Amino acid sequence: MKNASDKSPNFLYAQSTSVGRADRERLNGHPGKVFWFTGLSGAGKSTLANALEVALHARGFRTYILDGDNVRLGLNKDLGFSDADRSENIRRVAEVSRLMLDAGLVVITAFISPFRRERDMARNLVGPDDFVEVHVDTPLAICEQRDPKGLYRMARAGKLANMTGVDSAYEPPLSPEFVAHAGTQAVEDMVIGLMRCVSKPQGA
Amino acid sequence: MKNASDKSPNFLYAQSTSVGRADRERLNGHPGKVFWFTGLSGAGKSTLANALEVALHARGFRTYILDGDNVRLGLNKDLGFSDADRSENIRRVAEVSRLMLDAGLVVITAFISPFRRERDMARNLVGPDDFVEVHVDTPLAICEQRDPKGLYRMARAGKLANMTGVDSAYEPPLSPEFVAHAGTQAVEDMVIGLMRCVSKPQGA
């Protein structure tokens, strides 16, 4: 490829002046990070993700939440809830998280992500050093009592298949970076704990 | 759903305190934007995308480039180069651009994206107000002379199928926001023109 390079100074120029993750982090004043929230439906993942984002944003962190609302209706709208589609759903979320981490953001994902194999895939794609697995560990009985979307009632009535915790397994993390006891702890206390997983922005 | 909401104050809390795009843009001091670069292989899309990112970054803009290097090898590694896969490739890039725009970033995409229908899809997904279609308009003869990846030679030798400009069509934009004559204009001049498409960061 030597000849091609010699004929293509613009190509070399592009290579040598790229803005990288470290440059973006320097501009933001804080490192990027991926918080990967996992837990049953109704465990409180979205609530906690939102509260964490609010706290981080107020302190000058550049943040983004990936959840069913903005992923399942857009990027992953071609996917259903079969095992293969669930796996592809998580793969794409992990890949987008990786890109956003490279963009210098603190990414917070909020998906049930019930299977260890897929969460491990996400960890490896993102890179273990930047990955904070957060088990939102609320007992099934409490999740089912809350049932904010009415999904457990539908599943118990036989009107919804593949409901995690009912007729589909949830594999709890074996060694998550953080366990949020969202059934008993106050949101504020959990957020304070989670904030310790990121470095303070410069000048804050 | 009234009962469910009453029982679920955390859920309401999350809804009312979400950080939105406007908040992120305020923190960054500039609005998000999507620059969609389209043009033949060898037209200079990546070179110009990189030069634009360097210039924007130096002025305090939060930026990210989506290109073959970080998308085809990750998020879209399951896709080939059939018409259907090319379309899905562009759809996903557009959806990720939309998410990154929502995250407050100035996104620059650099893909051949040869078909009008797909670029229009991207424009509609992102939203016309935030979409800057940039035609990197370098004559085929020049692209083929540069041939930085040796693809034209392979295509002409019958060793590569579906090469845009050789045996697959390129549909030039009918009314792009910006035309970059990358065969004759200096990169610096094109960058100056492109910079006019974004608002200056506050305090810069």
C-alpha cells in the first residue's frame, strides 16, 4: 500500500489529526464510563438511571441513557423478544455504548438483560475497565406488586410470554461492581454510592 | 394506570426529572447537529470529516465521527453489501446519529450512502432541522486515480462486485445543504464553509 499512501496525502493527513477519546474527555473534564443496569421489570432501573443522570448532569458530566424508550422504538425496532432477538438487542446496545464511551460520554443503560452471557459480552465489548455492572436487586414479589406497566398481571394471566421472572429466567450477576437494593434503599443513597464509580469533573 | 402510578412514586419522580437534549446542549454550550457526508469511495469524505472534527473540537464543540472503521467492524458487523444490508447499515447509522444528537453531540457520518431514498430516510429519522447533507463531490476519474484502498482496481479487474461508480449507481443529492468540491477545493476552505452550519459555542 506504499504507493497508494504516497499518492494520497489527504488520507495520511486524516489519520494523523483524528480527535480521540482522550481529547474528548479532556474537553469534557471527566472520563467516560458505562453504567450497565440489570434487573427485573419493575425493579427500578429506569428510576435509578434517571436519578443518576440528573445527579451527574448537575455536576457537569456529559451523560446519556439508553433504554427501551429510545432503543426499542428506533435502532432495534426490527427486533422482537425471541432469545436470538434479545441477544441481538443487547449486542447493539453494547456496541452503541462503546461508541458513546469513545465519544467521551457517561452512558447509563437500563435493560432487563437477564442473561449472564450477554452481560459478559457487553462487558467485553465496552472493555472491563470502563464497565460498571449495576444489579438493581429488587425482590420479584416487590416488582410484581409495583407492576408499573401491568406486565406481570398479563404474564400471570397467560397473555404475555417470555416474561422474565415468570416464565423466563433471570440470572443475577455473580460479581457486579454495584448492588442497588432498590426495594429498600432510598434512591438518593443509591445515587451517592453510584457517583463514587466516576471521577469528579475537573473544576467542579 | 392511575392506581399503578399512585403506588409508584419513584416512577413519577423519574419522569419529571429527566435530563433532555436541551439540558445537554446548555451544558455543552452549543447545539447538536448531524453532518451527513455522502460521496464516492476516494472522494475525500473521511479526510474532510476528520478535518471538520479537528476544527470543531478545537473550538469546544463535542463531536463524534461515525464511519466504516467504527461501525462496520462493530455495530454493523453482521451486515454485508447486498442492497438490503446496505440499507440496514444506513438505517442503523441514522438511528445512532439520532441518539447522539439527542446526547447533544455534533455527529459527522462518512459513508458512501449512494441512494437518495436512504439519505432521505436518514434525514427524516434525524429530523430535517438538524440534518446537514454534505455532498463530497469529487469526479469519479479523480477518485479512481486516488484509489486509496485499491478498490477501483479490484472492481475494474472483476474481483469486487457492487462497487459504487463502477457497477453500482451513485445518486447525487438533488439539494444538499453543502457541496464540497473535494477534487479542487482546499480542505481548509471547505472546513470554513462547513463551520458556518453550526452555531458558535457560548464563551468561545
